[in-house]
Amino acid sequence: MRRAYNSTLTLPQLSTCPQCAAPYVPHRVCPACGFYKGRQVLTVTAGA
Ligand SMILES: [Zn+2]
């Protein structure tokens, strides 16, 4: 019996940021706007 290893290689499910609608990893700060759990925890400086 051989185990299917590709079952462990699935990418983490991305959620959509309610603030900027960008895909982000759940339980992480949104890299696009710095929001997490409804509040801004990172100051993301937009270029230009
Ligand atoms: Zn965001």
C-alpha cells in the first residue's frame, strides 16, 4: 500500500481580503493592505 504524497502538497487555501479584495493566506496579515482581523496591523506604503 503506497500513500499518495501529493495529498500533502496542496497549496494553502487563500482567502479574499475584505479590505482590499486581494487573496491572502488565512491567519496572516494581508500583504497588500496590512489588515488582519478587521484592523490595520501593518503600515503598507503604496509606491509612488
Ligand atoms: Zn488586504
